[in-house]
Amino acid sequence: MMARYQVILAYDGTEFFGFQRQASGPKERTVQAVIETALRQLGWQGKAILASGRTDTGVHASGQVIAFDLDWAHAPEALRSAINAHLPEDVAVQTVTQAADDFHPRYAAQARRYRYRLYCQPVRHPLRERYAWRVWPPVDFDRLREALVHLHGTHDFAAFGTPPRAGGSTVRSVTRAEWIAVSPDELVFEITANAFLFRMVRRLTGFQVAIGQGSLEPQAIRECLESGSRALVQYLAPPQGLTLVEVIYRDNLVR
């Protein structure tokens, strides 16, 4: 019987040319293309899976959400195993649940949560740098936390990103933003918002690192938000530190 399934994916984005399958040009390796290839081995005949959004080249995910229609006669757990059997090692289905027929992972989403990891060391560490950004000189944790005050709430983030579609709104609502000291030399920036602009988290992270290193003052974030100008936003954190952690729907809203 045909049904719609909601799937949570985890993937290491290092070897992927982003999430979205390329419509034309070189056949770059993408998460979407890999998933669709695996589904076709199970009899899927759709044109494209539905996704909560796209991640950029090199960006990881532990909570990407997709959906698709499939005629599957067994339990969702069996579908998870079947899909994973056809996937490469750097992408895996975490959960499968049956969803409403009209469920769309993007339009039904209430919020998304991203995590950016960095560490402060003068010398590179190959094992750490696959999933984190090494910065030096070190950042001042108190300056980072001072800058966060300006991010909470609803703002026009035009200075920090571009909308998914040309002419779209650049207003976003941030419900949570914080820096967490994981260890003496490692920090994590977590941010939750109703939606994000293209490269918004990476620009916010790079900008805050500049603040933490003393190149900018904490109020520079407020000045950029108010002016909408990208004149000060020349800082883009590299992709490997960023992970899409969670897509939040009405039944799992953070209270």
C-alpha cells in the first residue's frame, strides 16, 4: 500500500556537493542523489524526494528530514534497514515513521536548530578539523556571549545571508542562540530559528569569532542588523564545523 514516510537522516557532508541534487551540469555527488538511488532499489518511482531544506557543500547533518511516497509492505524499521543497506557509509537513515499523506518536511517545519563547532589551537589537528573550525588567536568567551544579546528575537538578517528564492523575505526569528564551552579549547555555537537564510549561520559564526578575537565590537552585530549592509560582513566560517542538528515540528516544539 502506498504511504508517505518521514525519515531522519545523518550524513558526513565532507565528500558531498551539498544536499540538493544538481539539475544540470556536472553530476556532482549529492545527498539527495544518493538517497534517491537507494530508494529506486526498493521500487520507488518518484521524481524527487521532499526535504526540510538543503545544506551547503561540506556541511553535515544529524537531523535532516526528508519524505517520500513508497509502496512498502513491511514495518518502518524494516524500511530503515533496507534503505541503509543501499547507502554508502557517509549517510544513514536514523528513523522512519509513516506520515500524513500531505506532510512536507519543509513547509510543516516550525523551526530548525544548527550547531557550529570550533576549537582554539595554534597548530592544526587533522582528526578534529574534519568536523570543526580551528581558530587562532583564541576567542574571548565573554565577548561572544555579549554579542549574542543582539541576535535574539525577530530581525532582518539581510546582512548575513540571502533568501532561498530571489526577492524573498530576509526576516527571521531566532528563539535560541548560545555559546557552549565544551572543553578548555573547544566551543559550540547553537542557534534555533524559524528558518535560515543561505549561509546565515556560517556568516554569524565568522562574525562572532571576529568579535571574540577583538577585531570587532559586540554591538557590530546590532549595527549590521539595523543597516542591512554587508559592508562589515566579510567573515564566512568554513563549512565543516556546521551541522543541521534538528528540524522541529509542532509535536516536538521546544517549550
